[in-house]
Amino acid sequence: MIQRASRLTCQNHRPPCRKKGLFTKADFVYIAKDDEYKCPAGERAIYRFPTVDHKLNLRAYWTSACPRCPLKEQCSPSPYRRIRRWQHENVREAMQRRLDRRPDAMTIRRRTVEHVFGTLKHWMGIDPLLDSHTRTGEPRNEPSRTGVQPEGSRQNIRRR
């Protein structure tokens, strides 16, 4: 659970709605004690139903005030703005708070841990860069890597 949360948190991307100038999920404040979100217009988005997306258990929220909201143009082109919350999102949020308190944590991790694990993976033959190309940049034709025998191989079935 924590591994998945760390993987999801460390992704650095701009949501499509931010590119369009719309509010993002970060603009909606989660109120844990009521299990609701507060939207930028001050309305409460309440829990509606559970859903599953990419094997993640999510909870869907929205407010009934969306159609008559004065900030509708900045929020969503849909009739209602739906907010989804992962069942373990509190773990992700706690990790993000820890990272915010120590902005150098990921830099320290890269310096100390990533090299060690990269070396171990290389020794075990799990290096994805080496799996895809040789030093010359030519694709490999190894049976163990691709599942296909090379053309000149003696192991190919002889044709009669």
C-alpha cells in the first residue's frame, strides 16, 4: 500500500484541467471528519458512491449546487464536478506532508539509495536499459529476452 502511494505521489505532471485553466483536485479541501470536500465556491461535495478504476477502490463526491454555481466556468464543462478519492489517499497525503517538511528528501534518496539498487538490479540482469539495446544501439535478438529465435540459429526448426 505504501509503495503504491509513494509511486503515485512522486509523479510530477500537470493535470489536464490545470492546462485549461480549470480548478484541480488540489483546489478542493477534504474534510476528514465529515468525509466531504469543500469546493472553491464554498459548497460541500458529499460522498455519493464507491467505484473501481484501474484496480483502485475510489469514492466519488460531488455537490448538488454545481449547475447554479457562479464559478462553474472555472470548474468543469460537465454538469457536475466529480471528485474521486482513493481509499488510501490519507497515506499519500501524509507522505506528501513529510516531503513538504523536507524538500531535500528526494535528493538525498537519489544520492544514497538509488545507486545501490540500480547496481544490484544490474548485477541481477534486470537493467531495463541493457535489456532493450546493446552498446551499439541495435535491438537484441536473444531468445531469453524476446522469446523468438534468431534467424541463423541452429535451434530453429529445419524445413524439409
